[in-house]
Amino acid sequence: MYNYDAAVSRNIGWVTLDEQNTLRQKRIAIAGLGGVGGAHLITLSRLGIGGFNISDFDTFEVHNFNRQQGASMSTLDRPKLDVMKERALDINPELNIQEFPEGIDSQNVDQFLEGVDLYVDALDFFALEARKLVFKKCEEKKIPAITAAPLGMGCAFLAFIPGKMSFEDYFRLDGLSEKDQLIRFLIGLAPTMWQRHYLVDKSTADFDAHKGPSMPMAVDLCAGIAGINALKILLGRGSVLSAPYGLHFDGYLNKSKITHRWWGNKHPLQQISFRIAKKILG
């Protein structure tokens, strides 16, 4: 027989009973249930979050096996949303889950964010239009939004908090070609660009083909860092780095840094980084 209090009892000590009950009342929206999205859903379910709005229109394939929580022989060709919903409910059968199997667009984004306390971005790196739409709506609705990107063998984290710098003011993507937007998104996520130092096969980072390498360790790091910041935001406890500040941790290089770019991608250093990255990526 499932018992919520027993299931989350080992959280107590790092959070109080009252704080755990607060988390139980919270609802988080997660768009994308592949790499980081599946890991976010599982981590946050184990944290004791009580409700989720989840979205994904894709199915599991063999090339997902290296990093995606729900990818296995038994789930091949199954919808990611169905698989991950089952896994979350297997952890907490009392979860209230709203499903959006068609993905997120202008027709359903308001419903997707209805009653949501936090948005956790897990869209594919190349899904810029959907990402811009959701972050814009979060800004309008005053919903905090966070993104934790798996880069190399590390994680780049950014938070967009109501009343502070917005996603668009930070990344400044409007009016650019798709490829230039992707490069700006990349250097905005990780101004350090540490991961470029150990990419052994540069041909695998193909922006034109919407394809890039990703590691399981980075995905797990992202889930941890996003989960910690979700806790702090939802409980109003502890400091949260918000844009134009960010965090980049790279386990391969044994480095971590609080990144800081006044004016976001308009910062002179970012303009230089953009030109360098554009040259590297062709």
C-alpha cells in the first residue's frame, strides 16, 4: 500500500515536514520527456512534487538508450509521454498528471501552464520556436522558468525569475537566422564554452542536421541541479542564480563557475564568443 509520508521520509532533515507538504501541493510543467526531461520528471517525483503537466510527441528509439530514462528494449517505439507517466506513477500513484501528447504550441500553451508553480525546460536543443513561446508565456504569467542544459560532461543552468531579466532579453534571438539563433542560445547557456575543449569529433555537432552528441552523466547532473533549484524556488528558501547570472559545472574538467553576462548576449564578450562559435561551427 502506497504511503506518501513514508515514501518521502528520507527527505526529512534536509526539508521540514511543513516544507515537504508544501512540495506536495506544487505543480511543475515539463516540456520534453527525452534526455533531461525524463530525468527531471523522475527526480521531482521522488522529491515529492504532487502534480505535473507533461508534454512530448516523440517515441523511444535505439539511439536514445545512452541517456534517456525511459529508453529500453521494452519501450522501443512507445510514446515517451506514456512511458514516463507510467514510471512517475509507479513512484507516486497519487500524482496528478496532465498530459499534452501533441507537444506545445500557441493553441495549448496557456492550458499547459495553467496552475503551474514552475516551468522546467526540457525541450530538444533545436526546438527554438516552442522554447521561445513557452518562456514568453511564463514571463507574461509570472511563472519562474529554469533550464539545465547537458553540455559535454557538465551542466549549464539558467533561471528566469519574474521581475528579473527575461529569456528574450538575455538570449536576444529575434530577427536572426535559425543557425545564428542556435549559436546564440548555445553561448548564452554556457559563456565559458568549456565543453569545446574535449569534443573529440567535431563533425558530430551538426547544427544544419539538428544533431549533437550527449552524455548520460550530463543528463543526470542536470536533473540534480534543476531539482535543487526547483526546491529553492518552490519553498522560497536559499539563493537562486537568475539571469544574467548562471552556473556552469563541468565534471570532465573539474571546473565550476558562476557565469555573468550583463545585457546577456548583447555583452561585448558574447559578441566575440558568437563570432568564434560561428567560425567553429561553420
